[in-house]
Amino acid sequence: TRIYVPRDSSALALGADTLAEAIVQEAARRGQSIELVRNGSRGLLWLEPLVEVQTITGRVGYANVEASDVAALFDAGWLSGGVHARSVGPVDDIPYLKRQQRLTFARLGLTDPLSIDDYLAHEGLVGLRAALAMSGEAACEALIESGLRGRGGAAFPAGIKWRTVQQAKAARKYIVCNADEGDSGTFSDRLAMEGDPFGLIEGMIIAGIATGATQGYLYVRSEYPHAIAMLEAAIAKAREAGWLGERVLGSDHAFELAVAKGAGSYVCGEETALLESLEGKRGIVRAKPPVPALAGLFGQPTVINNVITLATVPVIFARGAACYRDFGMGRSRGTLPFQLAGNIKQGGLVELAFGVTLRELMYDFGGGTASGRPARAVQVGGPLGTYLPESQWDIPMDYEAYAAVGAVVGHGGIVVHDDTSDLAELAQYAMHFCALESCGKCTPCRIGSTRGVEVIERIRTGDAAQKQKQVQLLRDLCDTMVAGSLCAMGGMTPYPVLSALDHFPEDFGLRTVQPN
Ligand code: SF4
């Protein structure tokens, strides 16, 4: 009997290694033959460690399993799907999973992340083989046709970026994967790297073939040691299998890959600071132009895409651009892996087509707050994202619809706060975060963030007259930061600050606030 115990960080943090060992020992003690597979997480993080047993009717799940449960699970006959207090039934039928539209994450949790056989059995390399049969121009056009936009947050059309690199004349071109996932409440990059590294590798190879780049780098944040180890092991296997090297799958294309470890700076998630860091320099934002597609890593044309963007590429080439484009709404095509975090009962990954609402994600999937108290504010798009009040929870998740209310979908991170939250404190923290993480290159961000912390402090503690004066000062400061900052760090910090002020004035001791 095959038993799956996830090896993803969330399961490991909850004792999955000890649990796996306990299962092997208990089976041996009972003389029962099992095959233990260390799969990726299914993304239902509140159920981890989620152990699955392969039965004749499919994979049956047992949630939140501890080593101390193992003997009782054997007693309950779990090897044939026996019922126990930890049972959650057939895993594919869990509504949280069943109602998703998994394209990027189609393999997540189903496979052993380091098994090439598993990968090939689940649509692996179908996209790469299709791309190898196309010209570089045609491959870039196919990506444009799919409507895929950068999933790191900026939402720039990925195919246009690829075409710019493809058309650039240079002796050397690069593919850089931005895996510096630093946004609060986000973990989809990590799940992709730990749960399906071959998918990301395949996406990067396709990017190389399409654009003529022969070297790829994965820039992974140092806080993700398991992802780094997984990628390094997967790259070694891919190289052994002939996917990398002088002749990719026996073709005339060459492509190599290497992992580079970040050093803990949030701003290195900004593409040009990332390139500086990758070149061995201090991670400071570069002024644009030139764009990295023309002068990126070591001054050469460079595709720099987020993990999810690149991990989505194989399914687009495997199933066709039109198939991917059929999902979504407006100019937001395809799916987005939303990440439910913060004060939420059922935290995890929910991949759905654009158009779903925050309310559906929070309640139909998330099950409401973990505290059981009413939800009050939701921050979407990381620490620089807007706080959305309940009146905005029915807006469809779409880049343009969110932009119309001054919000951002970003990397799809959703952090829920209940009615005990203090939005003035959170607004002040946003400025403090900016002060901590600012690279220091431009004045509005470097100085403005520190002044912002002070101004919000005066609003929170001042008398009525002082509050009004300081609110105006805060608005002027935010205007300057938005208009005058070189990158999104300083340019977007006002988003959480002003949304907190506009939608939750009572937390600042104000009855109403006149929006600008
Ligand atoms: Fe650096 Fe902040 Fe200016 Fe960005 S906005 S370049 S992080 S100082």
C-alpha cells in the first residue's frame, strides 16, 4: 500500500518527518508492507500533515496526523481506507480542493516532487516538446496569445517581455526567476518550488528556447531552505535526464540552470535590485530605462519573471494558449493561485480563474476567521497592498477592477483581520516596514517612511485640531511618496496607509475623513 506524507515546509514544521518515520516503524512492527512516498503539499495547509493512503477507490486522507496517532490508524485499518477520527475521506472530494481550477498547480501534492516518472505521468515535458517544435517568434506569440501577465504583482504581459528579449541582438541572454517571495501572507512560490520543481524548471527551459537565452538563474530567498534544496536536487535530476546542457532533449538548444540564494532583503524582490544582488552587489534598485529585457543581468537582455509566471508556462504550451485564455475575465486571463492567510480558519492555496470575489475566497474556501469573530479588513497583495473594508469584498478579483478602487491583486496574498484589529497601528506598521526595508536610493521612501511613522503617531495620540492638521500632512507625504519614489516600495506604501485612513477613520480617533 502506498502512503503519502508531505515533505513541504508547512508539513515539516508540524512534524511530518517524525510522522513518516513512525509510520514506517509501525508498519514494520506489524509486518505490513507499505511504500512511503514523500509528496508535495496539496495546499490545504490547515489539514497538515495531511496523510493520504492509496486505496482501490482512490486516495483517502487523514488530517492533522501526529506520530502518536499512527498505531490507532493502523488499528482502524487505514491501509484499506478505514475510518478514524482523523479521516477526511477521499481527498479529491474535499470541497476546498474540488472547487478549484488548478492549472499551474495541477500536479501539486499528487506527485513525489523529485520523481521524473511521476512528472512524466502528469503532463510533464508536454509543453517543452511543443515549444521545441516552434520557432522562437511563434513561442513568444503563443505566450502573448495566452494573456499570461506577470504573477509577481506587476501584471506586465509576459509574452511581450519575452518577445523583447527574443528580438534583442546579444551574444548572451538570461532567464531569471524571481523567487524572492517576501510578501506577507504569500506562499504560492514556495509551494511550487517545493511541490513541483520540475514544472518551474520546464517553464524556464521553455523561456530559454523561446528567447534564445542559454543560462537561467533561480534567485531564491534564503528563508526558503527546503525550496533551495528541492530545486538543487531537481536540477541535478533534470540535467541527468538530458533536459539541460548543450542539447536540451537532444535538440540544438542549449540551456543551463543554477540556484542563487538571496540574503534577506525585501527590496531584492524588485527586479532590478534582484539583478544587482545576483551580480554580487548590494541590492539597490536601478533606474529604468533601460528595462531588463534589453539590459538586465550583466547588462544583457534578460527575462525576469516570478515563479508562478514561469511555472504556468508549461501548461500553456501543453494545452494551448486558447485553453488558458478561456479562463478569467477582462484583461486578466487564466488563473491565479490565491493564498489565504492571517486570521482565517482554513488557510491554504486556492487556484481559481480571475473573477472570484474576496468574500467567496474568505468564506466559501477560508471558512471565515480562525478567531470566530467577524472579519473586518482584508489586506490583498502583500504588505504594500490596500486594506479592503467589507463594502469592497464583492469586487471581482481582476487587475483592472481592483485598480479602479485603488487596490492591487499583486501576488494573490490575502491576509484577513478580525474586528479586534487596529488599522491605525497597521498603517503605522506599513510605514515602519518601508523604513526598515527601504534600499535608501530615493528620498521620498528613505526619509518619507520615517516621517510617516512619526506623523501617524501624532494622529493617533494628538487632540482633534492636531489630528486634522497631521492627516493633511500625511496625505501630502503620501502624494510625494507615490509620485516621487523610484520603485513600488516607496510608491505603494501609501496604499495600506491611506486605505486604513479612508475606510477605518475611527481607528485613528477620527469620526470621518475627507478623502483627497
Ligand atoms: Fe529604494 Fe525605496 Fe526608492 Fe525603491 S522607493 S528605490 S526601495 S528608496
